[in-house]
Amino acid sequence: MTKIKFIDARFADPDENEFALKRRFEWQLRKLRALQDGVSPKVPGDFEDELRWNEDLIAMPLSEKDRNKVLRRARRVMGARAKASGLSHLSSDDRRALEAFRGGADLVGIASEHRADEIAAAIHAEMPWMAAATDFLWKAMRRSVRVGEPGFRLPPVLLDGPPGIGKSVWSRELGRHLRVPRCGIEGTAEQASFVVNGSQRGWGSAFPGRPLQTIVQSLCANPIVVIDEIEKAGTPTSTKGQAYGLAEGLLPLLERSSAVAWKCPYYQVGFDMSWISWLLTSNSLSTLPAPFLSRLEILRLAGPGKGDLISFAEREGARRGLSEAALGAICEVIDQVAEAHELNLRHVSRMLSRAEAMASSPLSH
């Protein structure tokens, strides 16, 4: 695992606080006073003479005026350091939260091309009808290994296809295999850009965006951020006519050149958001703006076939502990109905849930 500088801020030595600075300045003042008073300086390398020198310094008197002057200087230095850090405008709680990035943020990478092959094969075995997405992932992982990137980031991609084919499930499998955090955002529920960008201070409910919150909580700079049904997000506008659309808010984050120094509206600090893997899903592209689509790799997907649905039911039913009889009945229904009706994974999942509920319900007497 690699560390990168994630935040555009400077962190001072945590051990050099105001009290430590005051003590160091007082000791330096004692040295100057001692030399002015004719006290012999210590002999380098002579341990006994060093003890004598320290005793002479301790004996040097400092007035209350001296101590107050030293304290004021220590406070000025601490204030200048805080200003130079770029975090002085934040509350103590927010500064403590960002202090975790003193040593940088983690990047999770792909160990080898062989590991990339294993991940792609495992996901394809679970969801073969998502082959186009898995192939895109596989090539991106192998390319990341070949060029020696310190961490893996999937190029921004939009999975477009009918509902219920497993686009969100595929993204969860991706996060599980890559072992990185996953942030899920529902386009139908979060219609404004604030959920991604955060809101500026001064608002009653100011907050950082969800992707940045995920990184702050996990200290991992390359999570997967999934935005489901982006085409349903809409574009809310303020009373002054300013648009806050989710798609528009994503534009600077999808461009690597601008994401590397993205400034958070809430913290008012720059962050390197360029390592996020953006994975968006949609059922239609018709309402999405061209500038937004131009920043994405668009993969059009078809739904699972009858055989895929039966395989999914068998795997998921076995995981839930359903009996062979129940699984057999569900698979038979799929076999008979799939060609006449457009079944998808959600239909099959509901069948499995009903069978599971019936299996766990008490017997009637």
C-alpha cells in the first residue's frame, strides 16, 4: 500500500506546541544572558562541564516581564504556523479530522497482472452478462500494473442498460475484490450537487461531500464512488436562478487535471481527488448533457439471459440456505416464464426472498 500527499496543507510538528516553544525560547534567553554575564560556555564533549553549564543556565533569573515577552513570541510563532498551514480558518474539530492526513492517504493498488486476471475472472464468473464492464475493468487493471501506478483507479465509466440487470451489484463486487471503500449515491434521492461537492460554510446545514467524507473516514484516497440512475437526478435551481445539478457538480471531479487540486467548498482546502474510481449507472442517456457524457466511457449493457438468471438463482439460493426443492421450483418458474416476460435480477431476488420467508415461517396446525 502506497501513501500520497492528499491535502494541500502543512502540518507542524505536533510535539512543538505553545508550551514547548515557550520553554525553548526561555532556554535560549538564559543562554544569551549567561554569555553576556561572562559565564564560561560549555566545553564540547565534556560531560561534567555540560552539567556545570546547565546548572549555570538554570540559575539565570528571568523576570515576569521576560516570561511574558517569551510567551507572546511563542504565540506569534504558533499563529504564523497555523496561518501557513492553510487550516487556520477551520474549527478545532475539523482540524482534528484533517490531521489524520499528516502522513498522507493510502492508495490501494493491483499487485500484479495475474491478480488483475483473477479479479476479472471472479467477477465474470458471477455476472457473465456484464462482460463489457468486466472487460473494461480488466484492461484498466492490467494497464495500471504495466505503467506502475501507485494505486488503481478505474477511468470514469457510465454503465447504461435496462433496470435490474445488476449494475449496482457489479460495483459492490468490484469494491469487495479491490478491497477499497465504496460510496453509494442514489441519483433519484440526491438531486443536487451538494451530495458530491458539499456545501459552503454559512449554510445552516453545511457539510463536506460524500466522496470526501468516505476518504476522511477510511484514509483511503482511491475509493469507488457509485452514482446510481444519474439520469434521474434533475437540476435544482436557487431563487437566483443558479443551477445545482448533480451532473454539473461532477464535471471538475471527473477531469483528472482539475480533480488533482480540487477545492472543497466546506473545508475551503485543496484535496487530491484524482484517484477516485467513478462508476455511474443509467437506464437512459437522453437527459444527460453532452459535456458530462464526454468525460465518461459509456458502456451499453444488455440484461441477463434465461441461463444467467437460473445460475444466479442457484448461487444466491444456496447462499441463503434454501432447500433443493425450493430452488428447483424457482428455477422451473424462470425457465417457463423468462422467454414470455422480461425477467431481471430483481424479479429473481424477490422470488428467493419469498421462498426464504416461507421456509422460516411456522407451520400451521
